[in-house]
Amino acid sequence: MDEQLVDTVMQAIRAYVRARPDCADTIEGIHAWWVPWPDQPEPLSVTRLALERLEAEGVLERRHVGRRELWRARRE
């Protein structure tokens, strides 16, 4: 996978969360709305990897609501 692309997506997600600290969304919503793709969106797997790395860094957390998986800023 293109590490520079994943890093760019991570930066976009960090910026989105900083501007909207109470936001939460599914991976599909994050992929479509939080990341400003210059042309056509990259594969969903790029966003998934970025989210998982941000979770490992303690920036994000995922919550299960029914059958949905939501991502949001990590709460203390």
C-alpha cells in the first residue's frame, strides 16, 4: 500500500476530528465525507488502514452501535 497516501488520509481525518471533536461516522461515511479526495476516491482499504493506525496511536476509537461500527475521537 502507498504509505504516503495512507499518511495523507490520516492527516485529513485528524484535521476533521480537530475541527469537529464530537463527530462520529462509519468507515463508509468517513471515506466519503471526511477525506477530501482530489479526484476519484481511493479504495476503502486505504481509509480502513488509516483508521486502524489512528486507533493504535490513541487518536480514534471505534464503537459498535447495533450492527454498525462507528469511529470517533478517543474519549478519556
